[in-house]
Amino acid sequence: MMKFNDKIPKPAFNNFQFVNFTEIMKRDSSELAKETAFALAV
């Protein structure tokens, strides 16, 4: 998907970014910390 995003014609602004959900959820921390990290990344 990141390669797909790079090939989209560049608009005046780009709010379309990907967040690696799996990488965040694999972290060795509490569920609340994982959810918080995901929310901040989004």
C-alpha cells in the first residue's frame, strides 16, 4: 500500500498516510499503551 500511495499524483496537500497496525500491536506493552500509540499514529 505504501508503494501505491507513492504513485498517486501529488495533490496540493496529502493527508493519506499509512499506519502499520501490526507493528504497533506486536509491541511488548499493555493493551492501553498499544491503543494509545495507534490513536496517536492515526
